[in-house]
Amino acid sequence: MYYSNPYTIGETKIDKLSLLPFSEIMETYEKMMVKPIPTPRIILLEVFLPLIR
């Protein structure tokens, strides 16, 4: 029987690595995660006006 720890950090295998600029990361995040707030709509189907005497 063999046990391998799933939390073990292995060796880095990428030599030339660069991070994206923060503005580009935020742009991607907003496209994927931020949902626009829908504007409320009111639809009137019928209007009843009572007769006042």
C-alpha cells in the first residue's frame, strides 16, 4: 500500500513565466464574475378605475 500526500508542492517546471498586469486580470474577472444588475421593468396588464359618485 502506498500513500501520496495531495498537499505536497512539487518542483516548478516553467522557466519563462510572467504575470499579467493587474488591469488585465481585473478586466478578465469582470467579464467572468461580475453580473450586471438588471433594470426593473413594470408591465401593466390591466388598470381598473373605480367610479366615484
